[in-house]
Amino acid sequence: MRDSLTITRRKLLSGMSVLAGSSLIIPGAYASDTSTESDEETESESPRRWCIKNATVLTMEPGQAPLTKADVWVVDGRIEAVGESLDTGDSEMIDGEGCIVMPGMVDTHNHMWQTQMRGMFGQREGSLFFPVTKELGEHFRPGDTWIGEYLAAMENVNAGVTTSNDFFDNNRGPEHSQAALEALAASPLRARLLFGNESKTTDGQIDLERLTELHENWERYAERGRLSLGLAWRLPENLDNQDAMAMKRREFDTAREMNLPIAVHVSGENHHGMFQTLIDGDFLIPELQVVHATDAREEHMDALNEAGASLALTPITEHRVAYGLTRLSHFERVERQGLGIDGNALAGSGDMFEIMKHAALTEIAASEDETSVDCERLVALATRLGAESIGMGDEIGTLTPGKQADLIMIDTKRINLGMLPTEPYAFTVFAATPADVSLVAVGGRIAKRGGKLLDMDEEQIASRIDASLSHLRDNL
Ligand SMILES: [Zn+2]
């Protein structure tokens, strides 16, 4: 099946030439020059039926102990069965001996467009993340958006992240959202594009017309359900500004009329006031995800639970921008929650192992109690609980027959890991790294195998990064 976003080289070139003299949005105009010619021509064919044999399997279903010497069978993109010595007929066999197989990790909050700016901010006045990205964000062209999004997507998949919830808040025009969607479509990642404002610091209204247009034509963008749409929402800078608040309510209501999920930041100096505004304004609903909420008050978390809303914690970035200490114990009462990268640029990478480990170490150190973290729960936060927190728990997050085959394999035979663990959850939190992820599948499509990302033209991508960086540097 093909749709209008599938790109051929011919379409790409014609798109480019038309774009030169027009403000029309040309599907495919921002895509990679060579790496996405077409599904049939360049993507490595994943087998329809394949099975990982004899692995240690963490299904992440509640109450399910790790399985040893188990098989995970995939048919037509979904988990067919998990168990010992499955009879899988003529399926392609993948040796899982010495490997841990678990669900792909779910990054519940990201800002993927920023990725190529990773080396452009530091930890001193004048080089800090917020001012630098604000300034450079204004100079983003659609092609810069494309490479930022694509780079994060590939980095995440390489690290074993199979889903990202992408808060797209440098939405400078229809061409930019088009570029973001094309980048996500060109990657194997499962993603939700949360459609946001033109800049993370403006109080201007989100382009609701474009959002409506995307929603109405979503089948063209959805990549057979791999991509979905939501709203990247913000409260006004001044919470007492009634006009700004009315505009924000309009955005919220418009998204809800389209049944779109919504994410909102609760962070910065007035984060308690922001949380209170969400409560007072009746904005807490099951489809709302609150991001950060550092140091949230108990009554605020109780209100979140009562409304069925969810929370995203991003410990590495919360610490880097000095929001305060993110302690898992503080948020224990929150029923729906997940972990997030919050910008590969700011977090440093798309490594969710590192995020689990960082969260664990923060809690252990602050509590002065080695037993204060539950490693199985940490892996669940990065998989099942994260998926449930963004409303995708029916499709992903556990290795359950019928669900999407979004899964990863960690090779414990690699020299840095050394042995098949008897404590696989702690091992996953403290020892595993993206380099140990030998296989990644999204919806049954194998995107990494033998430790190598498939379907990426590294040279081509590197030159696009260089071009974007030199443009951005000129504006620094
Ligand atoms: Zn964020």
C-alpha cells in the first residue's frame, strides 16, 4: 500500500522544483535525497513471519515473571505468541540465545526538532539551553526541522525506543509541520506529532486551521497507524490574562472536538500556579498529559488521578535545566505516568536506559536506601506504564499476543555485559546501553538487526546535518 507521503526520487525532484517558485506545500519536498526512494526499492524487506528463539523474555505484563528459553513469534506485524518451543512453521528464525527480549521503550515526551543543536548550548550564562534554542529556533527552515526530527527518530530506534510522543513547538508554518511529518514517516519510529505553537515562548494562537486540515486528511499521513496526531498545548505566560486564557481554551476545545490527545508543560517558576490553573479551568481530563510537574503538591497529584490525566517525567532534562530533584518516590501516588527523553539535544541522546538509571540513582542516593527503587517498575515505566500513560496501552507496551510487534533484543553476550543475568530488570536498568540493542522492530518491521540500523544512508544524513548546522551557526 502506498500513500501520498511515500516518496520516490522522481517525486522528490519534481517537488523540489515546484517548491522553488511557490508557497504550496509539496509532499515529499523535505525528504532525504536518496534514502527514502520508495518502500519497495530501498527498505530492507522484513519477513512476514519471524520468531526469536530461546531468549529471556520480559513480557512486561503485570505479574508475569521473566521467561527463560522462550520464543516470541511475530506474524504480519503483531505478536502471534510468546512461550516455550513454539511451533512456528516456516517462519524465519532469529537466535535469541543469551539475549533479553522486551517491549520497545516508550518515550512519553520529546522535542525532536531540536536534535542537531545538541552541541550548541552549554552550562554557562549565555550558552544555556532555553535562550539558545529560542534564538536558533527562529531560523529553522523546513529542512532544518526535517533533519532534527529524523535524527532523533533514528537515534531513538537505535537505542531501543520504538515510540516517541513528540511535542512539536517550533511550528513556524505549514511547511514545517509537513517536514516534521515527512521525517517521521521516513523513519521506522512509531510517533505522535503533538501540533504546537510557532515558538515555545509565544502566546500566539496555534494554527488551528492547519491542525484541522491535518486531522481531516490524517489517513494520508498516518503511515498505516504508525503516526498519530495530538496537540502541544501551553498555558499563557501570564495566567491572569483572561484574553490569552480564552484563546488557550479555544485551542484546547478544538483539539478535544477532534478527539486529539493533549500535552501541556507544568514547569518553571510558577509551576504550582500552572497546575492549579489546570484544575480550576477543568482542563484535567484522561486525554491530558502533564509534563514535569516537578515538586507537585499532593493535592495536585490527587486531582490528576481523580481526573484520570497522566504525567511525564524526564529526569535527565529536569535536572539539567535545574528544575529540582526528580524523585520517583515523590510521584509514587500518580497512577498514570511514564518517562521521557524531552529532547535528544538537551538529554544528550535518545538513551532511555540512561534515563531509567538516572532516575534510579537519584532516588537511591537521595533516600540513602539501596532498596528504595523497584527495577521492574522502572522498566515498566519505560514500557507498559509509559504506553498506558499516553493512551496507547492497548496496542503497545507489553509482549502480548495481538499487540503490535514493537520489541527489542538486548544481546548480553557482548563484552561489556558479559552474561545472561539472573536479575534481568536491574541489569536492564543499570547495565544495558543502546550499543547492546541488537534488534529493534516496530510493528513487526525490523529496523535494527545485528546491532546495525537498517535503511539509513549515513553519509547523506551527515551532509544534511552539516548543511543545517552551518545555516544555524550563521545565525548564532
Ligand atoms: Zn518539554
